[in-house]
Amino acid sequence: MLAVRRMRYRLAEEGSVDSGAASRESLPLHTYHAVIQQLKQQKHELQSQQQIDRRRAKTSENISAAVLSNLSSGVLFFTPNGLIRQANQAAKRILGFASPLGMNAKEIFREARCSAGAPGKPVAEAVESALREQIPFRRLQADYVAPSGEERVLDLTVTSVRSPNSEVIGAACLIGDQTEVTQIRRQQELRGEISAEMALELRNSLTTISGYAQQLAASRDADVARQLAADIAAEAMHLDRTIGGFLAGTSAAKAASQVG
């Protein structure tokens, strides 16, 4: 009996030892599976967030492209090496290039020179200096000739573009076509000059007619009176032609501006 009891006790001890060892071996395996499952979950969440970020970036890019394409002003973006990376439709239309991408400022603006902002300076040099010196803002005006030979007056605003960490990543050039406005201004100035000349002509003619009339009133000689009357009529006809020419020129200029 004692021998049997000892054998049972030994077997029981061996069984408890084996069970403890098995549980200790299964514990790291369970932990490993839990970590793997957690990593898979984190990977899935990361992939989902990346997809959301890509969709947001794509949406933002599409909105930016839509805004640029619908602007009436031209927009060029120059990379730090001076090449055009982006150009909207308005810039292509104003500058007269179907695809200015990859071109530099000298190829775009060629011999165009600034008329305001940096008078006499080539536009290409002004844009390159703005890119090189990383100035925050520069406004220029230039007389530009498109590849088709059409002359235009451009209003240019050049500014450096910085990343969120303040690193300069290029320069943007905003282009406005001021040709029509400039033409209207020049026409107004010309009309002003013509109006001044017209006023002087009127004044001279009226003075002449007034002088003839005074002489006619004081004269008692019939021949002299007839001559003075003829002079007054001739001066009146000259005045009528002057006014008629002025009115015809004004009407033609107004019609041309309406057609344009």
C-alpha cells in the first residue's frame, strides 16, 4: 500500500510539473499571436489613413487646378532652376504659347523690357533676379510682343514661393493683360490733347470773327463791309470744318472701342 501511494504521489507530481511546463510554453505563443494581430490591425488603420490622405491631397490638387484654370489672370510657376513647371490657360493665351512648360524666362519674354517697376530692364532679368534674390514681392509693367507679332502691355507680379518650413521652392508670376486698358487711357489722353487744340482753335476763330464784326459795325464803306462779311463767313466755315472733323474723329474712336 505504501509503495502504491508513493507511486501515485510521484505520478501526480510529474503530471503537475508537465502541466506547468506546457502552460509556460503556451504563454509566449499566445502573446506572439496577440502582438501579430495588433500589428495587423495597426497596418490596416495606417493603410486606411493613407488612402484618406491621398484622397484629400487629390481633392485639394483638383480644386487648385480648377481655380487656376478659371482665373482670368495668367499664372506661371518657376522652379528654383528657373524653368516653368506650371502654367494656366490664361497665361498660355496672354503669352501666346501653347505649352510653355520647361521654358525659362528668357525664352518666354525674349526682348521684352519693363516700362514700370524697373524701367528699361529686360523682363527676363527681372524675373530671374526675383527668383535668385528670393524677394517676397515685385511688380512690373512691360511692353510684350507675342510670337504671333501681337503687341501687348503686361502687368507682372513676381513673388517667391515658400514651403511650410520657409524653404524657397520657386517663384510665381501673376500676369495681367493691360493692353485694352492702356489703349483706352492713351485714347483718353489723345482726346484730351485734341480737346485742348480744339479749344484753342475755337478761341482763335471766335476772336477773329469778333474782330471782323467790330470792324463791320464801325465801317461805313459798302465794299469794306462786303469784304468783312465774306471774311466772317470764311472763318465760320473754317470753324465748322474744324468742329466737324473733331466730332467725326470722336465718333470713329468710340465705334472702334465698342467693336474691340
